[in-house]
Amino acid sequence: MNAAPQPVPRTDRQNGSERISSRDYARLCELIRAQAGINLGAEKRTMLEIRIKRRLKALQLESYAEYCDFLFSRRGMDEEIVHLIDVVSTNKTDFFREAKHFDFLAQRVLPEWTTARGSAARPFLIWSAGCSTGEEPYTLGIVLSEYGQAWPAFQFQILATDISTAVLAKAHRGIYAAEATKAISDSLRRKYFLRSRDASQQRLRIVPEVRNQVQFRRLNFMDSDYGVAEPVDAIFCRNVIIYFDRATQQRILARLCRCLAPGGYLFVGHAETLHQMNLPLIPEAPSLYRRTEQVQ
């Protein structure tokens, strides 16, 4: 008599502890890729387990199998996807990270833009695409505010987007540990940050004059339309596309180019390359490109 087929196990064990089953890990990877374009290899399994543990606690679930049963249910697909993307997203950022980009913005892009348009120019529009917890768009706000000191008629607007609702909530508050501002000069820190009334907190908040210039909203790079109504003059999309495969990078960058004004600048991370991509961009400096007149 043939033995009855055995059910596929829902958990794997390593050193006596429960893990996400191979089957469920494959399903999660495919869902994350489809929803956010993020590719997780086998080496990311432990990382995903650690991050999903936060959701087990929040949902009062006992196991990864229970979590997957909920996630792939109709209710889970409506309610939990955004939380899963939140915990998966990598959100490493700092004030004035890759500082040469901000130098180029202040010393080349802004003078060029104001000279070309004169005192009657519309606001300079800049987009922090993948803004994480807000350090990048607020750094842009400081740089643009400083430039405006010499050009009183200069105005600007900053769009800041991210797929993670959790980091957007923190970014909108604009409150940071004092340690996080160590890359900022003392003079700029005094000018653009407010100290907590409770000195023991060691926390600082971006001044309202800069906070009010930043519009935060959620955006998924997998969306076909990024909802940017007016072409922007510069886009910072740094250390973001490295998490996507090459074909997805091409699609994302093509959509970004359609949002960029002719002659506008695209800043990417120093570890990212656009080599051999079919894009309406010409290189200006390392990790810096300028949009041509034509867009595909």
C-alpha cells in the first residue's frame, strides 16, 4: 500500500527556532516584487523574518504561517500590504548625505536657473523621490533657503515622496535626535532647527519656514502615473534604484524623466549607474544627469 502524501510543511526550522517556510517566503518575495518592485534573494530571508516579527506583535499573531494566511486573505490584501511594504523598505538616510550634490545644486543649478528666468520666475520645483524619514528634503530646504538669502525674489517648492507611510509620518513631523544633525554646521543648526523645551530630550525640529515648503505624499514607483502635474527642475532619486532589477530601473527612470523639465537635473546615488540605458539624459558629473529636450 502506498503511503498517503504528506502535507507541505508551513514552517522550516533552523537551530530549533521557527522560520518562514520556503513556500511562504517565495510567495512573500513574489508579492513584494509585484507590489513594490523590490527583489529579495534567498539571502534576505532572515532580514524579512526579523522585520515581519514587528507585524506579528502588532497583529497578535503567533507564527509566520498565521501571518501569511492573514496577508493573503481578502482582508489582508486590503489592509496589510502597506504595512508589509513599510517593514521591507530600506530607509537609510542622513542630512547632507553625499554633500557634493548639494554643492552642485547651490553653485551651478540654482544660479543657472535664476539667471535664465530672472526676477519674475515661478518657484523652483525640486523632488526628493524616495525621501525616507525626511533628512534629504529638509537638507534641500536648507540649501534653497540659504540661496534665497542672496536672491530675495527666489521661491521654491519641494515634493517629497516615499512608498513607506511610516517614514513619511516621521518626515512630516520633522523631529530628529540631535546626534542626527552632526553633519550640519553649528550656524545652520542654530538657524534651521528648534530645540526641545525639555533639554534632556536632545531633540531638534526643523523650523516651520522650511517644513512648510515641503509637500510629503506616498508614491509607489510601480505606479504608471506619478501624479506630478508640473515638470520639476531637479529630482533627487538617490540610492533607490539599486533595489530594483535592470528592467524595472529603466521603467522607473523613464517615468522620472517625463516629470523632469527639459534641461532639468537628475541626481542619483554614487553606487548607481545609468550606463547603456535608453533615457533622454546626458551625464554632467558623476551620478548627475541632465534631461535633453526630447523625452521618449
